[in-house]
Amino acid sequence: MPTAKEIRASGAAPLVEMKNISIAFGGIKAVDDVSVDLYPGEVVGLLGHNGAGKSTLIKVLSGAYQKDEGEIFINGQQVEITNPRDARANNIETIYQTLALADNLDADSNLFLGRELVTPLGLVDDAAMEAECRNIMGRLNPNFQKFNEPVSALSGGQRQSVAIARAVYFNARILIMDEPTAALGPHETQMVADLIQQLKAQGIGIFLIDHDVHSVMELCDRASVMKNGQLVGTVDIADVTDDDLLSMIILGKNPTEGAEG
């Protein structure tokens, strides 16, 4: 499969294109004329201090907020996303930091929460749900074995894999991940990194919101940095250093501008 960079170079339509997005709260622009895009099999990191606007921007895509201005395109087609249902209809799924898992239920019950499989008699089909859960977890995280334990008993990385499995099972093509490795140890962080590689191989595009420059350098293909509601710039990770990204976040300075000028 071609890399995300090759797909971008081919002139293919982005999986997602957010153009000139603005949104204000109480007269203050939280996001001011920002454009970002995402290609199949690519991870784009969204970086910036608290209040930079990155979470607000992505909540416009997830349907949690409605934009005041701008356009959203999915696979080259303009779409209106006014609520989370619209986002789902466009195969956009969000994995929040809290993961939104029901702690007292096991993995397959969480996978199908609110969308349970039923028998012809209308009863919840536990066997079918467990079989489907084993199937998708076998693809995503072959080491996962705790199918019959409540997710409260799982490690952070295992919980993350259940949340990712739920999104992928319901045909997400565009995944929004909010600080997926926050509060995880090195082994767990590696597990999530492996999951992300699997998703990329399936052509899924990921917007990854993070504060941690090192995570973005390791997990992402590109990074879009925001400051005070505006886009500082979007850079290829291969072309920048940790310090370049920090300079973008803190000083609002794009390292590529000097090179091009």
C-alpha cells in the first residue's frame, strides 16, 4: 500500500479537508480561519497549549460543536456535520481520553454498547457478540485475552484497544484520538503505537490531539500546530525536530517559513 506521503503527492482527494473553519464563543474566536487535511493511512497530530483551539477544531469535525464559518469535505464531497450522528454517518469516530467505556461490562458488551446484536427472538446474542469481539481483537491486538472480565480490570493500553476496536468495528474511516498515550507506561504506549500502525495499514486516517511533542514525533506523519485559535502551520514530521515543534507551539513560529522565504 502507498504511504500517506505518496497518496498526498498523487493528487488524490483528502479523506478529510477542513477549510477556513471559524468558531466563536461569546464574541471570542476560539478557532480563526483554520484549514487542515488528512489522507488515508495518515496520522496528523494536532498540537498546541491548552486554549490553542485544537480540541475546539476537532469537536467541529466530531459534531460536538457547530462551526460559524468554513467548509468540511469528506473524500472530496462537501458535507454538513451538525451533530455526532452526522459525524458517524460520515464514518468519523472519536476516542476521547476518558474512552467512554462502561467499567462494569466486559469487552464485547462495551464493543456493542447501545448497538447490541440480537437473536431472531430479540434476545441479546452474547455468543455472537463475543465471537465478533474475538475476531476484531485478534486482528488489532492478538495478545488480548481478557474477554470475560469487566474493563475496569484491564490495563490502560488494553482499555484503549477496546475503544479502538469499537470504532473500527463500526466502520470508522476517520478516527479522532484524544491523547491516546497519556498516563500510560512505556509498554502500554508501545501497544497503542502498534495499534495505530495497524489502523494506518487499513487506510484509516487519524487526527491525534496531543500536548506531548515526543508522542507526536513518534506516532504522526504530519503535525498541525495551533496557537491562540490560529494555525501556526502544518509540517512533515520527517522534516522537523522536537525543538522546531516546540518553537511553533511556544513562539508561533513556523520553521519552514524561513526556508521558503
